Amino acid sequence: AQSVTQLDSQVPVFEEAPVELRCNYSSSVSVYLFWYVQYPNQGLQLLLKYLSGSTLVESINGFEAEFNKSQTSFHLRKPSVHISDTAEYFCAVSETGFQKLVFGTGTRLLVSP
Amino acid sequence: NAGVMQNPRHLVRRRGQEARLRCSPMKGHSHVYWYRQLPEEGLKFMVYLQKENIIDESGMPKERFSAEFPKEGPSILRIQQVVRGDSAAYFCASSPLGTPQETQYFGPGTRLLVL
């Protein structure tokens, strides 16, 4: 069975500092990997996803994530965060051939001035 | 193009009552997924439906919970005889083709509070 681990429940950081949100997964088969962001009282929005090909994927707002198969990780990074990045970030995985997403418990990113 | 719509956004029920949660997928999407988010936890898959068919209900509790996606109208998640442990945010997502690599588009959720 698949599982996703987000070890950090909360990450405080100052504005313009770099940040890394960690995600590790376990699965016995090939997977697709996703990062979703949830702002307060809203639904989830896709940030970026890895399906195949280049292991480095980028979003339009400066986030990037790298798929590392040997370490079964898909960490999310941003070189310089903004106040508006304050939100909850969820890592998710789906096995090829199955539609359901398995989510981690989320990491709350708190950006302060 | 309107996004995934869910209503009501907030629902309060007393123990033993029924809760009906509605989800209208994005235009052109015929695949709907329901997830539940308990306080301080991630989302947990409940059920995956296509029009008039339940494809995967492996995450649905065995009793009191049911889901449907009729040919016409929204998808409905129904919880009978609610208990306090049902208090959670229920999210609906939709996708056009139902393939694993597709993006699932999420609605704003229904927050259910059971008194």
C-alpha cells in the first residue's frame, strides 16, 4: 500500500528566505507525484506534478520539486518566499493505473516579515 | 469556466440526523472523487464515481455512508445518522478522463459539524 510522509507539520520562515518542504513516499510500483496548496477555508489547488521525464518540475510561482527515485522523495523548494506563500502544502501520490490520491498530513508554511 | 462547486459550504447537524453534501464537477468533467479531511490530518480518499457508476469505494465507511453521481445533476455524498466523529471537511474533486496522471480539481469543501 502507498503512503506519504511529510515529517514537518509546520515550517516557519522569514520573507525572502529559501524553504524546503520534505515529502517521502512508499510504493512498490511506479507512481505519479503531486504537490497541492491549500489556503485557509479553501479547496486544494495543484502546485506542480511529476509524471515522467525530467525529474525537476517547476510551478509558475517559483516553486520547484525534484523526484528522487532512489530516496523515494519529492521535496518542494522555493529560493525566496513571500508572505502570500503562507498556506498548507500537501504532497500526494497516485499509483499508475489507480485514480485515487494518497495524501500526506500536510506542512503548514508560515512566512513572516 | 466555473470550477468545482460544492454546497452547502457549512452544514450543522445533530447526532442522528442525515447530511447530504452536493458536488457539481467542472464543465466537461465526468469523473468525481470524494475526500474527507479530519482536523489536523491530510485528505483521505473515500470514493470515485463516473456518471451512474461507482468505480472505487475502497475508502468509504461500510455503514451510513453512500455516494451517487446520477446521469443528470450533482454528485451526492449522503451520511445517515451522523455521529460526532463525522465532523470534518469533505472535499469533492473532478477530472475529465479519470486517468491517474490527470490533475484533480478540488472544490472549496463542505465543513460538517455534528453537535
